[in-house]
Amino acid sequence: MTFLKHFGIYFFFISSNVLAQVGINTPNPQGTFHVDGNKNNSQSGIPSADQISDDFIVTKTGNVGVGTLSPSVKFDISTSGTPASPVAGIKITDGLQGKSKVLTSDENGVGSWKRQSLELVVGTMGNGYNLPFKADLRYYQTGSNIILPPGKWLVTVNMLAVNNQQAVLDGDDYIWFRSTFSDSQWMLNKSPDIIGTADKVSGMLQGSVSGGALKYNIANGQLVINNQSPNPKTYWLIVGDSEVIGNPSDSVYLDRLGGSNWGENIISAVPIQ
């Protein structure tokens, strides 16, 4: 009877401790489950940074810390490394590991090592627009567009500017045109998702050009678009807002500006931070 009594008291003591905090190699656990790997922690109080460096802890919120007693996320590793003297804190050997690879997740969040590659989104070129050689502050639809997933993107536009074959231009005939992106195929206003004052890609074409001859120039530039919506979004290339010097004929225009007919034309984008 005495044995059972003592056993019951002992069992209650163990259970109470298990339900509270468990320490391995330490009588002074700092969390729900605390392992002092080197058995070098103090008997009371908060262990020092050096003592914590070999510790493993699970907090009451379920966060796990290695080298830290205060993990701020579900799995927190601290090696006490510095920018000048970094100390590796993670190693994953999955058969795909290799030099200069990055840890990449699939659509389900499963990570694996892969070679670092640049994510590139390429737009679809439409029919373009025949932009007349006359001053006009309006924009016109090219039918070209790019679909951008959520996030911030550096967008590059490359367009060939060429006169129509029947054009005749004097040496002082000159057009300066602009392009940008709209949120809609029908509402031809600059998208509010374009960041900063660098919101256009511009170009020019200048005479002289004799009848039946062609003259070429390239408009090339970049702007930043931040798609803050939760879904991929289509941005439409619009051209116009043109200025003209000289007195060219009303029959002169830039042939299918921003369209698929010219091999130089492309819209592309890469993600940025």
C-alpha cells in the first residue's frame, strides 16, 4: 500500500512536469520542449547567447527554434553568423543539390533545388496602328498586350517605326510618338498600375523620304508595372500622343506601329522586387 501511494505521488509529479515544460540536458527549460545540446546552460535564469547556440526549442505556440529561444516563425534558425562572417544554417540534400542552385517551390509549396533562371513573360503582338504624321494627344489601340501575374514587373517595349511606302517626307518633316499601357482594350488611358514618372516608351521618325522609299527607326524603353490584384492582368499597348514638325502630307503615317508584322516588335517583362 505504501508502495502504491509513493508511486502515485511520483506519477503525479512526472505528469505535472510533462504537461508544463520538458527539458533535456537542462533542469531550466525555457519552452514547452527544450533541448540543451551541449548541456552548458545555467541552472537558473536566461541562458547566454553562447549557451543558446546549441539549443533546440518548441514554444507553447508551436514555433520551433534552433540556436534561438524566441522563434518568431514556425521554424527559426539562428547560427549567430554576421554579414562579414556568415555561418550556414540550413542544408537540404535531395539529390538535386548543386553549386549556385536556389530552393524553389512548386504550386503546392514543395521545395527543391533548381538552377536559377530568369522568369520571362512575353506579350502577344496585335495588328498595330497606322499612326498619322500629325499632332494628336490621343492614344490608339495596337491590339498588342502582355498578361502579367500579380507583382512588380520591369516591362520592355521594342517597336519598329517605319513610314508607309507611298509616303513623301521633306528633311524637316518629323514625328515624335509615345506608347504606354492601358488596363482595357477600349478605355485608352494610361494604366494606374504603371509606377513612377517614367511611364512611356517613345520614338521618332524624320525625313527626308522619297516616294516609294522606306525609312526606319527603333523605339525602345522600359517601364515598371505593379499588378496589385490577386490574379493575372492584361495590359494593352497603346500608341499616340504624337508631335509633328514640318508639313507632311495627310497621307503619311507610321505603318502598323506596335504590331506583329515587324520582326523587331516585342513586349517582354521580368519580375522585380
